[in-house]
Amino acid sequence: MFGSSFEGQRIAVIGGTSGIGAAIAHGALASGAEVIAAGSGDLDIGSETSIRAYFEALGLIDHLVVTAAFVRPGPFLAAGVADARQSMEGKFWSQYLCARHARVSRSILLVSGAFSRRPVKGMAIVAAANGAIESLGRALAVELAPVRVNVVSPGLIQGTGAYAGMADAAREGMYARAAARLPAGLVGDADSVAGPALALLASPYATGTVLDIDGGGALA
């Protein structure tokens, strides 16, 4: 799809060993990039010291993609504040710090999520983190120019491990109900996000963009 558009370019994918990150890493590799895919064994995304050391060792890269995250959602009034703080550390601050410490020459791609515009009960802190990431992406597109900064905002994605803790029947039922509601008529997978994400990396005219990849969920 992208031919040799990444030939000779170095792309670091933080969270690139599973889910959406792995799909992006595989697509970039197939398009000629040198891909550095980092997982939890390579750096601690909750630690600025770990993030700084990782990027100091990595050196200059053409593109940075950050898909890694951990959150502890729960009802706003019942969930602990400590869990909310850890959710911000694991989703917003981790991406902020990766963008801050990476040496990037071309573009940065962050990942938010559909709860920023279509929140549901029990996900207030995730919605807030997603909204903060989208605001950060737009601001950095201005401040870090000519480095381009974009954000992808996925909806419900199957096969990423995010719902691995659910019983199989409950998970499949959730997917079926979502597919019936969504204009697209299906629930996306990691490849559904990877293609548009790679297009944002490749396009020299794309910056400050927040791209919804949600099957039309914001409309339903």
C-alpha cells in the first residue's frame, strides 16, 4: 500500500510488540522502514528515568509512534484517586514524556481513544486522558514544527488484549452489540488502525490531525 515510502527511515513504536502497535510496526517494516518495536521489557512507560534512558540510547529516529498505555478506570465517585492518577501516568504522561525525550526528525504519532468524544460510565479518567492527548498533539504540531504531530483515536478494537480478561461469551457479545450499532457494521481490528496510522506518518501534509477510526461510533 505504501510502497517504499519509509525506505531508509527509522521508526520507533513504543508498544510495538502487541495489538495496534505491532500492526503498525509490521506495516512500516513491510514498507521498508527500520523498525524499533519496544514493549514492557524494554522500558517502563510509567518512569521518566526509564523513558529518558531508552531514547538516549536509541538516538535519532525519523518517526515516533506511542501506543503503549495502562489505565485503571472505574466509577468517578467510587474509584480511588490513586487509580485515576495512575491512569493519567499510564496513558497521558507516558506519551508526553516519550514525545519530550525522543529525538525525532519527521513525525510523532500519539494514540487517544473514542471516549474523548463519546464517554461512557466508569471511563471518566480515560476520557480525560484521551482528551488531553488530543490537545497535546495539536499543541505540539505548532510547537515542534517542522516535526509533524498527529493523533489517532480508535474506537472499539478487537484482538488487542484489552478485553482478554473478559469471559469469551461476554466479549463476543460486546463485539456483536457494537457491530449492530456502528455504521460500519463491524468492530475493527489492529490492522484497521494501522493503515490510517501509517498514512499519517507518510503524508508530509498531515499535522495537528486527530483521526477518528471508530467505525462511525461518534455518529451512532
